[in-house]
Amino acid sequence: MTPIDGSKVTAALIAVANVIEANKDYLCALDSDVGDGDHGVSMTIGMRTARKALQALQHPTPETAFRTVAEAFADEVGAASGALYEGAFEAAARASAGKATLDTAADWAAIYEAMAHEMQVVGKAELGDKTLLDAWLPAAQALREAADAGASLSEGLSRATAAALAGVENTKHLIPKRGRASRLGERARGYQDAGATSAWLIIKTIEESLS
């Protein structure tokens, strides 16, 4: 596998921005079922800004690539997803600080764990609360388990994507405990969470870009 340096991380994050924008209407439709219907718009605003800034980077490191996305969400997204992804990508920057390449499952396990932990701190949510953490936490755990078992990066990322998708599917059976949807209680059961879905799209696109 070609070393995953800052340029490759930047390219992966640009691919994430493209996929999020391509799925904007889908994410808004999911969010309109139980929320205010703007999740796809909020995520696209952040990712569009990030894409423009990423494309302007000269000789990026993994750390600067992640921090660029964090700054885009901080500057442009006022919705809850803004604070969550600002924190998450800043955590990813810290986890990759000083590294020229991110070539192992352990490297990315540390990044996903840092992102998921920061989202928990910012969002004050847990697994099972029907939020984006229902994708991020299983993905981080699957990647850590793969790394500890000596799996390749490709295998680890694949397991993370599968775990995230399973988490998305599971949100259909959950009652939301955070955000606007929490007011609906049982009436929100049966609907797929938009935040978990966009998280899965990010995780899936990173896997496809790096494997």
C-alpha cells in the first residue's frame, strides 16, 4: 500500500465532502422524518467549505488536513453538527499530530476513538441514544479490535464501515434521547437517524479512498 501521507488524507477528506454533498437531499429527507430536516444542508455547508480549504493546502500533513475540516465546521456550521464535527476533526488532528503517514489500523483506530470520544463530550450522548455516535462508536471499536488482532489497515477500515452500517440500521429500533427528535419519544421509533447515516457515509468514504 502506498504510504498514506497528508496529501492522501486530504484527498480522502475531499472525497468525503463530495459524497456528503451528493447525499444532501437524502440526509435532509431522513432528518425531516423526526427532526427539522436540515442535516444534509448543514453537513454540506461544512464540507463545501472544508473542500475549498483542503484544495488550497500546500504540502499538508495529516494533522493539518484534519484541522482544516475542523475549522470549516467551526466557521460555517451553526447547527449541532457544527460543534460535533469541529470537535471530532480537531480530535483527529491531535491524534495524528507529528505523524507524516497514517499507514496502520492502529493509527486510524486512535483517530476514530479520539473523534468518537470528543463527540461524546460535546454531545453528551451515549451508544443507543439514536445519534451519530451509534455509527462512530461501533466503528471505532471494530477498528481497534482489528488493530489489536494484527489486521491490515484495509481490513480494519472494512470492519469499521460494516460496524457503522450495522449501527445505522439499529437506529431504526431506538428512541432518540438527544436533540429535537427526543421530544417525539416512541413516535420516533422506526426511523433511521440522519446523523448516524452521514457518519457512516464519512467512514465508508474514508475506507474507499484509502484501501
